[in-house]
Amino acid sequence: MAVARHPRPPELKDATLEEIMERHVGRFRDKVADWAAFEDAKIEGYKRAQHRFIGAGGSGKHDDPTVIPARAHTLSIMYVEPGQGNAPHTHEVEETFFVLDGILEVFVEDEDGRRLTTRLGKWECIACPPGVIHGYDNTSLQPVWFQVMLGRGQPDTMGYADDALFQRRDQHLKSV
């Protein structure tokens, strides 16, 4: 007989295996690309699609019933066409980009505008520490698919480095 060596969280204490499997499996075929997941995604050069699997990620869309409930981290798949990326930003937790297909140019920068950039290919990643300004661009000729993880189940909405963008960082949530 099998013995669970750790207790289930309270909300799963009496859940059946069928209920657990139904609520905790995410399939790409069931995902709808969210092209308005972030406030900066309205701006040419920052357009991208988020496919949420676990939690909302840095989008702030925590009420999406189609995702697996987040506990300790979030997980999304991003699709970024050539010439697109995201605005420099920070998080209060670590953010990891893991490239699944294509080439992604990632950067970190300081408050003085000094930027270091590197290119990541398939099966390569960067872990961006909390409070470090970072982002990415697709400067290649092909789309890029990559996984994004944030180190908290319900992280704060990303903190854009640009003041004007930061002031309206939650505007995309008003249409939800």
C-alpha cells in the first residue's frame, strides 16, 4: 500500500484523483493566445502572445479559470514574432526565460541605462533576479517560443522601467 509522506494542501484534502487530474493538467490545444496579456503589448515592438498554464505570470490576470492554480510559481509559454519583444521591467521575484524554439535576445540593465545583452538558443535560459531590470527582443528572422516562470504563485504585475508605462501598467486588466 502506498503512503503519502506529505499532507495535501487543504483545498485538495478530500479531492478525488479524477478531480486532481482534471484541474492540474494543462494542454496547449486548450489555450487561447492572449495578445493583450500585458500593457506594453499594445505597442509596436512589444507585441507578443502569452499562453498561461500555471497562474497568471506577470500579466496580473489572476482570475483566469483555464489555468492550473498557482502555488509557488507560474508558468507560461510566450510566442514572439521577429521584431517584437517586451519593455524593460522588474519583478519582486525571480523570472526565468527558457527557450523552446528559436533565438531570443535577452538583456539586463541598470538604472544608468547600461545594458548587457546575450542570445539564447533552444534549450538555453536566463534567470533574472528580483529587482534587476531585464527583458527580451526577437531580433532573428523566425518566431521564438519560450517558457516563462515567475517565483511566486501570484506575483505583482511587472514593474516597467519606463515611468509612463509603469503608471498605466494595470490598464490591460480593465478589459478583462
